Amino acid sequence: EIVLTQSPATLSLSPGERATLSCRASQSVSSYLAWYQQKPGQAPRLLIYDASNRATGIPARFSGSGSGTDFTLTISSLEPEDFAVYYCQQRSSWPITFGQGTRLEIK
Amino acid sequence: EVQLLESGGGLVQPGGSLRLSCAASGFTFSSYAMSWVRQAPGKGLEWVSAITSSGGSTYYADSVRGRFTISRDNSKNTLFLQMNSLSAEDTAVYYCAKPMRSNHFDYWGQGTLVTVSS
């Protein structure tokens, strides 16, 4: 099973700042990594698929990069609605796995 | 508009069984693999099971293999999850999720809560 480790566990920033979230895989997942945003009481929302492709309707301030074992989700300038929990997910091999999440909170 | 509507959750005693359903609409259900993903209270996301578009192949997390069975009825655009031998560790919100052509999930249901408790 591929283990995804996200860091940091919690990130405290202010609106307008840049956020950088990390996801590291225990073995290569090529570019088969996605990022999701989840707000309390809501289902996850796909942000980025295959490492760097924005999903439909996702603002340009969200970007993804990386390949192999190291991946980054960047939010260029935080909006108030961006404070949430973010998960990475790999589809390279079964079982599909998720990272443990990064909580992005308002400083 | 794609819609996924889960049902069948509730309170069940340890060792009991429950069958979840997910009614799909707004896309060609029979053309897509589907998955179940769960989230224990206050915890992260855990993929549970997947089934190919035809239903010919199924996949399970180790934590549920042998106890849960995923199935689908393409004539009724419905996904199922039969859960047996439930324990407290299975307490979670269960989401059905539609993947893009790959196994990244672009649509999710609202979830159904399963509580295993005596």
C-alpha cells in the first residue's frame, strides 16, 4: 500500500498570503495524484488531478506540481473561503489511498 | 447535472449488517467505475471499495475485504455496498464517488452516516 504523508498537519496563514502544502508518497505514484478540499459538513471537492491539472471550475489561484514521490499544492493568495482541510490522493496502484490531511486555518 | 444520493445508513449493533445504496443521475452511469469512500468522525478520508463499469471487477481496502461487498445495477443507475460483521471501527460517513476517466473523484454524494454501537 502506498502511504501518503501530508505536511504540515496544520498551517496558519492570513488572507492574501501564499499557502504551500506538501504530500509525499512512500513510493512513486508518477503523476497520478489529486488534491481535494473539504469544508465542515461537506463532501470533498476535487481541486487538482494528475498532479497539475485544475478541475472544472477551480480558480487559477490553486496550482499543483510534482511527480514521483513529492507533490505540492499552492494557493497563490488565500481567500477567506480557502480555509479548510486539504487531502491528497493517489490512483497509481490499488488500494487507492489518501493522505491524512492538512488543516489550513486563519491566523 | 450529476447527482449522487446515498441512503441506507443508520444505527446498527456490532456484528450486524447494513446495505447502502447510491442513486446516480446526470451521467451515463454504466460507463463509469464507482467507489465508496468513508470518513470516521473527525478523521480523514479512507477509500473503501471500487467496482468497474460493468461490475466485472471489484476492489477492496484490506480493512473491509471479506466483510463488505460492492455491487451495482446499471439498469437502475444504482451502486450498493453490503456491509456485514460491522464493528465500531466502521462508524463513519460513507460517500459514493464518481471518478473521472481515471480514479480521481470529480463528484461525491452528500454521504450517509453509519453508526455501529450497542
